Amino acid sequence: MKKSLTLLLFCFVSIGVIYAQDKFSGHIYGAYFLPQNDFTKSDYVGYKRNLGLGIGIGRQVGNAFRLRLDAATGIMNGNNNVNYYETTLYEGQLGVDINILKLINKNYDGIKLNAQTGVGMMMYYARLYDRVSGAKVVESPVRDVRSFSPNAIFTYGLNIGVPITDKLDFNFGVTNRVVDNVDWMDGQKSGDHSDKYGMIQVGLVYYLKNDRTPGTTEVDTNRYKYLVAAHDTLKVVKVREEQVEQELATAVIDNQEKASRIIVLERRIDSIQSGLIANVDTSIVVPPAAGADADALLATQMYRVVVCSMPSKQLAQRWIDKTNLDKSEMIIAYIPELDTYRVVYKSFATYPAARKELLKIKSEVRDAWVVQF
């Protein structure tokens, strides 16, 4: 008996692991057998209570139906004035629970009132003894022939499930079994070719439901915190990269300014040495010919995409006339400290925007650059 219970418990745990899916459930119950025979007394020496143990799995099919596969074992005994019997039995059955309240209201999720029915197999070994002498009178089946007698059974009954949590129900019920074409379960022939016995069962049903809300994904908390921290770190790195890029751009602009200033100074020196110019007028910031648009664009310090720098306004205008670039925002800006005329292609409020435009025209004007003035 103990070995059988251990095996049943092992099977129950294994089944629970294998069928850990959203519609499956597992149940375990204690049983009190109700023999239906002429041995109605229980006062012989050595009487044992008619107890058993059952386990099973279930699967929800539709809104109100739950298929179930059960296995149970236990003992039945009793006596009359002359004899007493002891029967060991094992049974397995495939059945269905029909939730009557769900049939009435499909949205009801409270107490479950189940009509239960099923079919299966039962194996038993029965012994009949004399009360006075204790001698064995009958055994069924005869052990020299076989150990247990297999027989078909039909079950029917009711059970009630009371929710303890969203996943766990307390369950109790009563079922009856009809054993087909056998009348020796109590060790004596009953005469009607079919013995019967019932079972009161009390136990638990665990539903393997998914806790996640539909449409959501379960994320490990520690992993989520790690990803958030990594994201924040990347944001900091990106900001720092932009700062470094800005600093690098400023340094490049400064170098370009210094290079331009050196070139202008060299030109002045060459001009003075050749006697071509006496001095240079540096008081003009925007030549009048640049127009109102040039005044408006140069009134505010911005990032300029410069495509060329010329020693005279005429040369700068000639460059504009020959180029195929968009001339809608093109202006000429005079830089007094460098004594040069810059052709500004377009002007932007931010460096990234100016650099983006610079990259677009690099294929046509390789020497173009961005400068802020």
C-alpha cells in the first residue's frame, strides 16, 4: 500500500511538470470508499477504514468542460455475523467534469458545480475470511492464476470546487462506480453480475494558469534594471560624443581661420613688397552690393557653409555665376580681419545642421567648410 501511494505521488509530480501549460490542471484527493454490499458492519478485529488516495490531471476544453485522467488506489473491508472481507483495488479512468453553472452563465467564475462522469478500468484482489477461525474462505482472483482481476467501470457523480486563490480550488464530491459483469469484489457471489461501490473525495485542484496579462511580455526585474542602466549609459556616451564632435569642429574652424589669416597676411606682405597697395581698408563688414538679404542673414551669428574665399568681391561673384549649386541663400560676406570675401552657401542655427548640409555638397566642392560668424 505504501509503495503504491509513493508511486502515485511521484506520477502526480511528474505529470504536473510535463503538462505545465495554460489550460492544464492537476488534482489530488483523499477518498473514503462506500461499499454497496451485504457486509454492513465494521466491528471485526482488525477492521481498517475504507480509505484511498487519488491523483489526476485535467485539461480545459471549451468554456464549461474539463477532461480529466484519474488514478486511485485504496482498500475496502467490512463484515456480517459470519464472515469479513478485505479488498485491495486500483483504478484508472478517463472522464469529464461539466460545470453546470458555466453552462448557465459563461462569464461566471465563482464556485464550480460539476457533473462528473467517466469510464475506466479497475483491478481488485478480494479475500473472504471466517470471523471465528480467521481462516480464508474465498479469494478472488485465485493468486495461483493471477494477482488482480481487471474489470471495466462506469462512474458518475457530482463535485464542487471552491476557489481558494485564482489558481487553487478546494474540491469535494461524491461519485459512484458500477463494475461491469463481476460480483466477487466482496469475496462472495452477489447474484446480479455487477458489484457497485462509491467514493467520497476531498482534495485540491491546481490550475496552471498564465499570470501574464494578454499582450504583455514577462521580463526579469534584474535584467530590466540592467537594460535601463545600459540605456542611460549609452545616452551619456552619446551626449559626450556630440560634445567632443562639437569641440573638434570648433578646433577645425579655428585652424581654418588661422590658416586663412596666414594666407591673407602673406598676400598683404607680397602686395606691399611689390608696391601694389599702400594700405587696406578694413572698415567695411558687408559690402552694399550684397543686398538686404545678406544684411538679414549676417545680422545674427550663425554656422555658415563656406564654399570659397576670394581676395575680391568680383572674383567671389564670378564663382557664384559659374557654380551649379543652389543660389537661393548664397551670399558674399567680407571678413575685415582676413581681408577676404567668403561665398556663403547656406546658414544654420546649429552646427549639426550645417555639417549635414556640408556633407551633401562635398562631392562638388571638396574644400568647403563650416565656420561660425
